[in-house]
Amino acid sequence: MHVAPPDLRALRQRGLVIRFAMLGPIAFVLAEVPEGGTVETCMEQPSRLPHWALVLDGELTVERDGPPLRVSAGHALYVPGDGSDHHFHATGGARIAAFQPTDPSADLGESGLAGLGFEILTPGASDGAAPIIVPALRAGAPRAGTIEARSWSMPPYAMTTARFGSSSGYTAAWCDAPHWGLVTAGQLVIEYEDDVEMVAAGDAYYCPAGAPAHRLQAADPATIVDLTPIEALAGDGRVAEWRRAAFARADASAQRPVSVVALG
């Protein structure tokens, strides 16, 4: 399944606009920080939850024990849920896309969200959102028929960014591992064993675990970034060979907030 930016639900709190959609057990979230920054918004409230995010525009700072970590546009951010408090801070406008596991018992209805201090925006009131584009930090595209992928171990998930050359992915093996991702450039087809789904830049997608299996295909150059459970990549189930190869080279030391370059 996938969701396009116009289909995201929208909330507002002190100028901060949060758009989101549930993709199975994980929410895709797009936070739009106003020019005044994050002061007095939920982003500056202490948290102990893990976070996986991409900075699309502006700059975001992670405040926790030790020096603050500044993350600029085009970089990915990982904060492990290690029991220590942290919060986010921005002094000006910024946009952040994130994947956030949710509590199944959380009330995401209008009354529950209003009780947390959010104003529910109607579809008409939330129009005008800028496209979701991750700045390209690496020039050029892979040669035709090839997929260039890099992975980082961010337990319990591996984050992978993959750049598809033209006419690539069509001969890849079937994959049963679940993925939560964002198309950051171009268009792809998610071919399932019994269906086909097209996704484009700005679309968030979810490939559920198990059969029917899937594989990603690109007629023209495209780029994605997604999360996959490490246990699925390390297990014996069907996984695309380019994913296993990228995970075999993954940096296993990413147990602290990290910046990850070349997502565009």
C-alpha cells in the first residue's frame, strides 16, 4: 500500500503542522516547522522513543546528553530508544519526514488528538503543502540495469537508501520482508506476486511481510529510502539480493544519533 501527500491527515499546534498516515503498525509523519521554529511545540517535549527521520528542508538539532547534533537537509537522523531523554529543536523553518512505530492502544481519533493539544485541519485547510523532495547529495544516476544500495543498522531496523538505474529491479528476487519507505526521486513499480502498484516521488509506501512477495522495479532512474526489520534481513526468508548485500556491508555501530548522507 502507499499514501500520497494530499492523502495525509493534518494537525496543527502553535504553527507546527504535522501530517501523517498509518502504514500498518508504523506511522509516516511529515512535520512542517514554522519560520519561528519549534518553541512551545511538541517537538521540544522530552521523549524516550526511538526515531527514524529525514530532514527535507532547513536544519534540525537533537538535544540530549552530550553535544547537540545538528542535522541538515538531505540527511537521515536516528535516535535510539535507549531510555535517555532527548528532544528536537529548530530555530527556523524546517520540514522533517519520519517513520514512527505507534502504540496500538493510542487514540488517533479527533478527540484523542484534540486532547493532546492539536487542532484538526480539514483537507481544504491543509492544502498548499510543498512537495516532498529530499535534496540530492550525490550527482548522476547508476548505470542502466543496476541498483546502488547502502544500509545502516538502526535497531530494530536497517535503514536503506537505494538508487535505481533505468530498467533495474526487473530480475530481482522476490522479497517477503516488510518495508516502510519514501520515494525520494523518480517513479517505481512495486510488483507483487498477484498485483502491481505504482509509486512516485513524495509517496510513502508499506510492503507487508510474507506472501504475496514483492520487488521494486524502475523504468527510469529513481531513489528510495526505507526501513526493514533487521531480523528479516538476517533470516532465511526471501529477501532481494541487493538488500542482503547492502545489509552485509551495513555500519553496525549506529547506536547513537547519526547523520546519514547521500539520501537524494
